[in-house]
Amino acid sequence: MTKAAPGARGATTVQVWDLPLRLWHWALAILVLVAFVTPNVHDRLHRLAGYAVIALLAFRLIWGFAGTRYARFGRLGVRLRAAPRYIWNLRRGITGRYIGLNPAGTVMLVVLLLLLAVSAITGAMEVTVTFFGIWWVEDTHVYASNAVLVLIVLHMLGVIVVGLLQRQNLVRAMFTGRKQLRNR
């Protein structure tokens, strides 16, 4: 399960994120980008991206219960309760060591999944006869979509900051699935 990291003295790596979760993550990132750049210009592509996001959210919900250890939602409550202290400690550069998501990452996961669901579902509602042109559906879709974009920027900044504080490449870890563990 663990092996020495290439070129890293006193460090090993561990498989954290499985292939289905990594593919889900990057597919979701691409689809959100497509949805962001296509409204009112390429409406059909925008809708397809939204429907694909709904499918990916359904997969993630299933994978949160049936997936591998670090993909499961089993520790969500513990990490969510630890988030305020974790974020407070980040101000002083204290990150702790987490093999899977840290508490701030867990909060980001939950909020992003919920907002993506709101954005995609209200987007799908907008193209139905019942909800077409209804102001609150349109506004909710716009506000949720904009909030998703803000959270994506915060997510990327958080990955960079924590990666720098821990001296590890977390972006590479999301491609390879392996995270570096430093021996103390």
C-alpha cells in the first residue's frame, strides 16, 4: 500500500484517491468549465454539461457509500466538526496531517456538492414548461452557479496554500491518486 516516493527522502506515498474518484473530479471540473463558458451562446452544450453534472453528482453520492475508503462519506461529520479549529489553525500555518480530505476540504466538498446540485437542478427546471421564465428558478440558478465559481477559486487557493504549507504537490496527488506521507 505504501512505497517510497521518487526522490523524497524519509517519505512514502499512499494510495488515497481511487481512479473512479479522480476521473469524477476532473470530469466535473471540465463540465463546470464548459457550463460556465456556454450559456446564452451554446445553449445545447450548456444543457448537456448540466445534465452530465447531475449524472456525476448521482455517481458521487453512490460512490460516497460504496466506494473505497477515502471516497466514502463515513468521516464527514467528524471532519465537519473539526473544520472551524482547522481553519483557525491555518492562520498560524498549522495544517495537521490528513491522508484523505482535511476538514476544510470536507467543508468545501459538502458545500460544492450541494451548490452544484442546486445549480444543475434549477438549470434543468428552467427548460421545462412548468418552470420556464419563473424568476426564482432563474435567480437561484444564477446565484448558485456564481457561488460555485467563487468556491472553485477558493478550492484552488486552498489546495495551493495547504500544499505549500505541507511541502507537497496536492494537484499531482489528484492525478496520481497517491499522497505523500512524511516520516517524522
